[in-house]
Amino acid sequence: MSKTERQTIAISKGNTKTGKIPAISLPPVKTCIPGAPCAADCYALKAWKQYPATRAAWQRNLDLWRADKYGFMDQVEGWIDKHHPAFFRWHVSGDCPSEQYAYMVREVARAFPETRFLIFTKRYSWFASAPRYDNLSVVFSCWPGLALPESNAISW
């Protein structure tokens, strides 16, 4: 890739289960908590294995995050600013790969109060005591053998 070419994030336009709610995803399992008890039965692994284009898009998102965190955030914000979605979902697949990423999720919500954001996460500690925003719903997902924090959901 030349210096003038820029990889772009992949944001889906929705799916049959949730409707036309845009979402950004990351690879399953490798972005999740180490030793996640749900890894072997992860529903997103089916799409990861079955659809090469989906796998490439999710991996590209992670690669872009790792290569240029601020550029990644700028692209997410640019997409939201251009499309003005009423709703936006973080991670049909995957989870926050770092605490800095979790911070970015909150900052994007703060920057776009007219959009309702949703994230499911097993990274409880990265959200439990963080600033809250009315337009960001954080759902602490669970699996047998994984203890939930006192509150199973935080609406921000």
C-alpha cells in the first residue's frame, strides 16, 4: 500500500437479527478476555470461518486500531458525522482489545449525543467506574462460570 492509500474501517449496515443498525466489529475470541469460557461456543466464530469478506473486515478493523488508534477513532467519528445514525452498535463480534479502546468508545458517545450507542462487553472493570453518558448503554455479558459485577448493565 502506498502512502496515499488509506485503509478504511468496516462498518456493517446491520443484519437480519437487529435490523438496520450500523455496527463495527473485531475478530472474535482474540479480542476477548483471556480464557473466556464462551470462546469454544462463540456464535461469531461461525461467520469468522464461513465468510472470508467478513473475516477480512473484522481483522482489518483490529489491524487499523493497532496501527493508528487516533486515526481509527477519527474514521469512526467521521462515519457517524456523515451518516448521523440514530443507533450504533459496538461489536457484533469481538470486544474491546484494550482499555484505551474502551475509552475511545466512551469518547465517541460523548462526541455524538444524538446517537444511541450499545456495547456488550466482558471487560467489566474498564466500564464500571468510568464516566457515564445517557446515550451509551453498556451491557455486561455473561457466560456460565464468569462472575458478573453487581450491576449487569450500565446505561450512560
